Amino acid sequence: MTFDNRDVAELEGINEFYSVMAFMVGGDQASWNNINPEGFGGDPMSKMRILRRRMLMSEGHGEAFEYLRADLENDLIETLDGLADTIYVAIGTLIKYCKDDPFIAALFLKEVCRSNLSKFNEDGTAIIDEYGKIQKGPNYIPPRIAEMVEYFDLDNR
């Protein structure tokens, strides 16, 4: 298994990952030269991990909360803004957990997309539950997250 093919042309949307990284570097939340990146390891109550969770989920501060509130208020503009901000923060968090490497983070998203697309049946139909969620079909292949974590040496616990 190899993941080191750095052919950026294969990764659509990679520029957005680098834009998020540049934003994080500008805000002193990441480093381009990977000087002692905390990544996922260490204390779940570390300053970085608390910040990432707060930006995503905390009431009044988290982007996901802002999206939910706007959606319940039927405010399309703020709903779209909240969703885009949630994705932005989630990408930033993914980059942090990938030791400040936007390319590796993009590979994880690509792998999850590959896995999700394998949920469809051979004829392109999907198995949908009563809530409208697409279920794993007979061709489902789980994402190779554990293998990627090991390959990129991301677990510093």
C-alpha cells in the first residue's frame, strides 16, 4: 500500500486544503515546516484539541452549532455560511491531526469518498434507511484509515 504519490492533479480540491493551512499558519495554529506538530497524540485536553472541538461543536462558538441554529431559523444565508465554516474548521482539524500536512489530510478525505462510493450497488442504486441515510451495500469497502495512520505515523499517543 502506498500513499506517497504526490501527484496533486489526482486530488481535486487540494488547493482548498492548502488555503485552510495558510489561514491556520497565519493564525499561529499550524506550521508549514512541521516543527513539533502536536497532531492527534498527547492529552485530549490539550489546548489545540480543546480549540478544535470548541470551533466545531460548542454552543455559541462552534460552527456546527451556528449552522443548526440558522437552519432552525430558516435562514438560508446563515445556514450556508455555517455549513461552509463547519467544513473549513473540520478540514483544519483534519490537517492538525495529520501533523500539519494538507496533502495527507486530503488523502484521508479522498479515501473516505472512495469508501462511501463503494456503498452503492452494482447498478448504481442505493440501500436507504427510513431516515434517508445511504447504507452500506454488498460492495462496501471500508476506508483504510488504520493503514493510513500507520503508514503516515500519525498516532503519537
